Amino acid sequence: MGKIRAFRGEILSVGTDPRGDAQAVRHEDDGLLVVEDGIIVARGAYADLGEQFSDVPVQEIAGLIVPGFIDAHVHYPQTDRIASHGEQLLDWLDRHIFPAEKAFVDRAYGDEVAAFFLGELLRNGTTSALVYPTVHEQSVDALFEAALARNMRMVSGKVLMDLGPDGLRDTPETARGESDALIRRWRGRGRLGYAVTPRFILTSSDEQLHVTAGLLTDHPDALLHTHLAENLHECAAVAERFPEAADYLDAYDRFGLVTDRSVFAHGIHLNDRACTRLHESGAGIAVCPSSNLFLGSGHFNFGQADRHGVRLGLGTDVGAGTSFSMLHTSGLAYQAALMREDRLDPFRALWLATAGSAALMHIEDRVGALAEGQEADFTVLDAASTPLLARRTAGATLAERLFALQILGDDRAIAATYIMGECAWRRPENSDHRRT
Ligand code: GUN
Ligand code: ZN
């Protein structure tokens, strides 16, 4: 028998979309999570399991245990450019982002930023992410090495962009060769996965988009990760370059890039045809509300996506996104939905930030629901982490507490983050206002 231990406390998870499944929410007021060698072997009410596991050491957890958050779209090289003033997407890329990404030619710089980035994820309760590096092969090595050292489940892959600016361009040939080499180098190591990552359709030549499809054919376990229909100027440029395509999604589709392993960030400006095609292909959207506000891109249309049954997850999209907190991002998703007269239920928001994102990334068998057999990546939420949250959640129902955490919560509400049953981050004692 391996290392076995148990965690006792309040446990909440939402394993499937609660919109269509009354059984999706799983909650134990006083629960027990039994973990052996990082894997959940039992979960249930303490009253039901306590006796059976009475010989297992138990750690009492004060706070609400939820699955570790899963950020379905984030750029680690943009960490240092978060909060860059003044532009919409295309000008923001030219002015702030492309110059910053050129620095990742330096492996040591990539190592330093990757370490800070993963620390920031853990501080915010995020245990997995689908991550953009840069065009540089070594930027992937930096991230994967740092994730491997922390035993984190991360998915990433070299950015492909042969139409980029000087210092940030590859070619169809190097895109192919470097991606193949990275996949060979990292396959099967730790908890890492690979995503073929053309930046967006405007930064790849037709030839490189064909190379992208070839990589996906030859590596069927890889994801496709890219951006879609984020900004109206971007959409106009896509329509101009691909006049024969029905819409932006169709431009990708014509290269064979729309499958059930495709994750598209944003999808703000989609027509019904594209939503129908997303549904029938099984491709998904990483909804990124803080980024969409910050760049003035628009508000994601949950009603339209849900009418078509489009698969969804949630992403911060830092550095266009303004926070690493998936709690805060969930709160903004609620507000984005309301801008289009839709309602985002707090349990559905938690699903988007955990199992929904996991399903987009095809890791839902491993993480996202704190289910038996899954890896024990979890986060402890403190609904009394600030005086205002404490006051608002006193005597509140579970739904009210969860919603208050999403609207008012941020990194301060993360009491601890666990990776495969091991504490990877704990909030310093003196940041708990009740003890100061
Ligand atoms: N589209 C192409 N590149 C980017 C990027 O770095 N960030 C965002 N938000 N959209 C993009
Ligand atoms: Zn992005």
C-alpha cells in the first residue's frame, strides 16, 4: 500500500454542466476525501466513510474544498505585460505584447517568468492550465520543466507564427521540426500534455496552417489551441484574407483545424452557422471575460452558445486578462452573461472553471471533479477572507456563499492549494484578517 491520508471538511464539486444535469453538483457538508499516492480513492460524508478509514491519518480542512481551478487559456510570457494601457487587440499586440515576447529567446528569462507564473497560479488556486508560451522552442522547455518540478498538470506547445514581426517568426519548416522535437522530448513526462498552437489565423501562412493540420494528424493526442473571433477589426482582416470562407471558424475549418480536440479562445463574434459547426465538431470555446473587457472586445454570448450546445470552459487570458484569479474571472463571466441578458448560475460558473475547462482539454478523466480515481488537485476557499466577504457570507446558503466568492473573492480567498494531495501553497497566517 502507498502513502494514504484523508482530508476532512466541506467538499463541493460540479462534474458536469449543471444546466442539463440535476445530479451535477456533489456536496458534502462534512466530507472525507481519501487520497492514496495522489489519487482519490474514496469521497463521501464523514459519517459514511469515517469508520472504514479510521486507521488513515486525517487532516482537518477549514474552508470549502473545491477542485483545483483549470485555466483553459492563459499566456505565461505576458505575465509582465498585464495592465498595459490603451489599445484594442491588434494595436495592443503590436505595441505591448510582441516586443515583450521577443525576450523569450533567452532561456534563463523564460525560466524566471515560468517560475513566477506557476507560483501565481498556485496562489490563485489554479492547478492546471492550457498555456501559450512564445514562438521560441525554449519557452516551452522553460514552462514544462517548471511544471514538471511542481508536478502540475499543464498543457502547452510552441506558438506557430510565420507571419509575425522580426524576432518572433518561425517558418513552416521550423514550426514542423521544432514541434515534432518538443513532442518527442516531453511526451509521457510528468503530467504534461501538448497543444499545437498557431497564434491565430492572421499570423500563419496557408502553408503553415497545412503544417498545423499535419502535426495534429501525426500526433492524435495533441490539442489544437488558438484564438477565434475576438475582435471586430481582427474578424474584418480574416474576412479580407479568406473571402471564400463562410466565416472566421470556417477559415480554420478549411485547413482541417476544427475537431473535438480544438480549443478556441474567445469566440465573441460568432454567427449561428459557426456555433452549429462548433457543436457538431465537438470543438470548444475558452471564455475569457476579463480579457474581453480589458481589450474592449465584447461580451461572450452564453445564450447563443447554449442554444447550439457549444462546449465551454473558462480562461483568464493573462496578459489581456487582468487577473490570475479564476474566482474573479467567474464573477466577470456572470457580468458578461448579464450584459446579454443571460444568467450564469454560481454552480455552473464553478463547473466552467473546473470540469468544463478539463473537458475542453481532454483531461476530465484525471482532474476537475474530485471524483474517485481522479488526481487529488484541490483548492481550499475561505469565504471569510476579507471583512466584507465574511459579513456577506455569514449565515448564507451554499449558492450564496459560492456566488459571493466569485463576485468578491480573489487570491486572498485561497487558503491553500494541493497538488496530488500535497500542499503546494498555503496562505501566510498573517494575511488572514481574522487573526490580525
Ligand atoms: N490573438 C492573437 N494573439 C493574441 C494574444 O496574445 N492575446 C489575445 N487576447 N488575443 C490574441
Ligand atoms: Zn489569448
